[in-house]
Amino acid sequence: MAQFFQFEADFVESLRCIPMQVRMKLDTCGVKLKLSQWHQFNQQDRQQLVDQPCETSAEIATYREFLHRLIFDRTQTVATDLEIDPTPAWLDPSEIPRSVQEQAASGGAVITSEQWASLTPIQRFALIKLSRSGHENNNFFPALQEFHLA
């Protein structure tokens, strides 16, 4: 089931940006998708990437194959594969990544271990992605508020 966050509301209807749930699927299946490639997909393509499951081994393989084919069909370029983390941080409810702690602290927020553990994997994924260095971090604090952490 598609889950969009409130901090994504300004682009969800048009899907002009890659939503967090698709970004998590990209990390899960190990395919890099550039925004320029995403922009070459039509609305149906984008919606398919939102709706298609990517959790079991079979679903991950199917999603990866579909994405490879879609990137080639729409952009005439070969998809770039990424290493898949066998133990991604967003699936670990017991350890708050340093980038998340530091980003929260920069705005005067503190995330407790109990709060981190209570988040869903997609919420943890979003905070990790939004706290990475080199990311604009514009939506980090709106995400904290949406997740009732600030």
C-alpha cells in the first residue's frame, strides 16, 4: 500500500520527485535512479514504481528487472546497479544512526531510543535519507514533526 508523507505533499500528486517509498525500494533492489531518468517516465510508469511491491526476494528481483527495463526503454541508457546493504540501518530499531542524531541535535531535538524503535522502517528510512550529508535536509524537521518527534 502506498504511503506518502505530509512533507512530500507538494509533489505527490504529480510525482515530479521520487517519493521516499520508491527511494526505499531503490535501495532495497540496488538500482540507482537519477531524477533526470525519473522525469523521463510517464505518470503510469511512476505510479507502477510506487505500487509494485518490493519486500520478498521474488518481489525485489521482479522490481529490479522492471526498473532496469523501464530505464532502458525510456532513456536508452543502462541502469546503474548499487551494492545492496544486507542489514540496512532503517531495519534496525535499536540503533539511531549518527547522521540522524546530529541532524536532530542541530535543531535542538533529541530522538530517544524508544522513539526510534517506535518508528516504522519507512519512517526510519526517511530520517536517514533526510539527514545525509550533501542532502538539502529541508524536510528533516518537518519529518520529525510529522513523526511526533519534535
